[in-house]
Amino acid sequence: MADFRNTNTIHCNRWNKMQTQINCIKINLQHSRIATDNLMVIIEDSTDILCIQEPYTIQTKMGGISKKYKIFTSGEERIRAAILVTNNRVDTIPIKQLSDEDSCFRNNN
């Protein structure tokens, strides 16, 4: 079962705009389809960014993730890390120079 107690909240206050709260979760799915399905139910409205270790994959693609979310992975081989952005109001871009199959980095704009 996934442990969702390790959540982080990031407060952004850029250029004196209204303070925004971004909810983040880090999770190890252990390549499990069932854990991925449970995660998709839990994150629906409560999480903005997920840092995923050992995601469920089908060949070289992530499986079980809704196409309405932004998925960031890196590398040509089997994916071992991913960043999932569920909030469309969060602008992100991948940093390819710092990413590989084991780690993904993204930058919030």
C-alpha cells in the first residue's frame, strides 16, 4: 500500500501576487498496476505535482496514467522515475540536461 504521509506543500509568492499553495506527493509505485490505479483515484482533486519512483510501465511507456495529466520522463530505456503534473495552472518544462531514466527534473515557470 502506498504511503501518502510524505506530502509537501510549496508556497509561492512571486512578484507580490496572491500566495498560491501547491501540493506535492512523492511515491514509489514498485511497478504495480494496482498501486497506479489507486493513485489515480486518490489524486483526483488533492494533488498538483507527483514525483514517482518505479512507475508502472508497458514496454517503454508509462501505463495507467490519465492522458489529461502532464507526464515528464527521460531516457530511452525503461522508465524508473517520472514527474506527473495534475494541475493545468502549474507551468512546467523538463530540464533534459539533468534528467535520465532514474531521475526527472522540471522547472516551474
